[in-house]
Amino acid sequence: MQLSDAEYLVYGEAQDTVRFREEYLQTALEISDRGDDAILLLNPKTKTPEGEWEAWMFANWFPGARRYRSFRELMEDVRIGFRDLMERERRKQADPQPKATGKKGPAKAWWKIW
């Protein structure tokens, strides 16, 4: 199914990751190894006004391709995700045991909070 520019040029939370232009995979430049079940690509077919290539991330934790206007935007999102992961790990190490709530039923475990 062909996507119009209005449908395709949507980024961030409003983006539908399963809708992307598959034909762009033919010219995409792989910029990562396939470690950690994710792959990063640069797409020369879609550029910012400054000439930066669109960046794509395929990962096993979401369907399709998460697209970014630029490599910089992708790296900023990865940095935020890494920071959030480190904060969750810090909290987990500080308090690894679920606490009793005093209510009927089981306590909420820390891994169910996120």
C-alpha cells in the first residue's frame, strides 16, 4: 500500500510504526550491528531541509520501524530510553522486594509497576 507524504512524514508518538515505505530498504544504510535484537538504518530517500537522512530503528520490542527525522533525533531518544532504564534499575536495586500494602490481596510487585 502506497503512503502519501502526509501519512509518511509523521514522527514521534503519533507515528504508526507498521506503516513505512518498504521500498526505501533497498537504499538504506545499516549503521549498527544486529546486537540486542535491534538494527539502525539511515534512509537517504527522506532528508531534512539541512540534508540529514531520516533514521530508522527496527527492534523486537515494537512492530515495524520507528522512524526519526535525523540520526540526532534517534540518538536523543535512545539516550532518554537508556536513562529511564538505568533509573528503573537503580530503583530496583534500592528496593528489590515488593512491599505489603496492608490491603487484601497480593502486594504489587515492582516489575508490574512499569
